[in-house]
Amino acid sequence: MTILITSSLESPTSLESPTSLASPAPPAPPGFRAPGLELFDFPPLWTGAPYWLTKPTLMAVLAVTLVCGVCWAAFANPKVVPRGLQNVVELGYVFVRDQVARPFLGKDADRWMGLLLSVFFLVWIWNLMGVVPLVQIPVSSFLAFPAVIAVSVYVLKIYLGVKRHGAAGYIRGLFPRGLPVLAYVLVIPLELLYTFVSSLFAHMLRLAANMFAGHLILAFFSMAGFWFLFEDPTPLGVPVGVAGVLMAIVITALEMFVQFLQAFLFTLLTAMFIGTALNPDH
């Protein structure tokens, strides 16, 4: 008995199960992983840089510089018969004036064309950066950037309304006249909520949300095409990869249209807010 106990204590491995001695199973090969919020997570440009100094910030400043440079080059020495860059920028000027400024600002349109034209070109370039090679990030998908313009327009709207009509006159002008008395119980809080709360968030969130979603969809089809064609090509995966590439091309074209449309709508809302502050009856 003593010999058996001693031998079992001296040989602990004899008590281990055969499965404990087997080598671990190799890890499963990684599969396709859809892009997510990591697409919008950018570290500082270099170690020790401020946390806010990231690629989107750099692209935002670059776009501002580009808009200022293009407008200066186009109109620093204007010609009676526009050519080249002046002709291109004047087409944009006429578009914003006729489709945005005049419908909402009327006789005040020319006074606000500098602001509206700058907003339109800046937001459009921010959006287009989502399809520019090596950049490929729409700056306006980061809420902070459209929020800067939207908050500025919000403050300007209230300032202009109070300056022109007085505080009481501005508030009174928000509500339609001639309604039944009981209707104002519903109309007054809704109008106040829209003017001072929801209009601000609608202005900036519409742009940021559309650019965020569009970039995420485009990244999904692009990465799916690359994965199934190059990373893990299989007889069943290659057709999926080809479909992903084709969809990425289609989505890119659609995204460029949406980028222009969202810049137009953002500028349109800017003109509308300024117009309603100056002429609330309209």
C-alpha cells in the first residue's frame, strides 16, 4: 500500500487526463469585420499634440484656407467678361443667389451673399473630403464642425430679430395671426420650441447624420469588396467581392450627389433662419 501511494505522489502526471496534454487548437482564421465607429476615431497628429489636433481638424482648416484662397484668386482682379476660375466661382455665386438668397431674403439677398457663399463652399468641400483619395473622411460627419456654423447662425438669427423688431416684437412675430384663441395654446409652445431649440439641432444634425451614415455605408461596400477579392478570395466570395466593388462605385456617385445636396440644404436653412429673423411675417 505504501509503495502505491508513494509512486502516485511521485508521478502527478499520471493523474492528468489525456486531453490536458493535447496541444491547444489553432485559432480560427479571422473573417470579414464590418467597419464601425473606429472609422471616426482619430488620435492626435503626433505624440504629445493636443487631443483636438487630429486629421479632421487639419482638413477643416485646410478647407477654410482653400475657400479663402479660391475666392481671393477669383475676385482679386475681376474681369468684366469672367474667365477661368472667376467664371467657375461666379457660377456658384449665381446659383446661391438665385436658389438660396433671393427666395428667402428678397431685397436683403446681396447683403448676405458673402456669408451664404462661404457657408455653401465650405460645407461642400468638407463633405467632398469623404471621397477624396488619401483623405477619405467627411469633416462634416463630426458634429462639432457643423455645430460651429449652426450655433453662429442661431446667435445671428436671434440678434437680428431682436435688433430689428425688439424682443417683444420678435417674439410676437413668431406666431401666425388670426387663429382661434384656443389654437394658440398649442401653437405658442410649438413655435417657441422650434425657434429656440429644435431649429438649432435640426440645422447641424441633419448634415452630420447624413455624412456619417453615407461614409459608413461607402466604407462597408469598399471593405467588403477588398476582403473577398484580395484578403480571402474563395469561389463563393469572389462574386460577393465584385458586387461590393460595383456597389462602392454606385454609392460613391450617390454620395457625391448627397454631399452637394446637403451643402445646399444647410445653406438654405441658414438663409431661411436669417430671413425669418428679418421678416418674420414671411
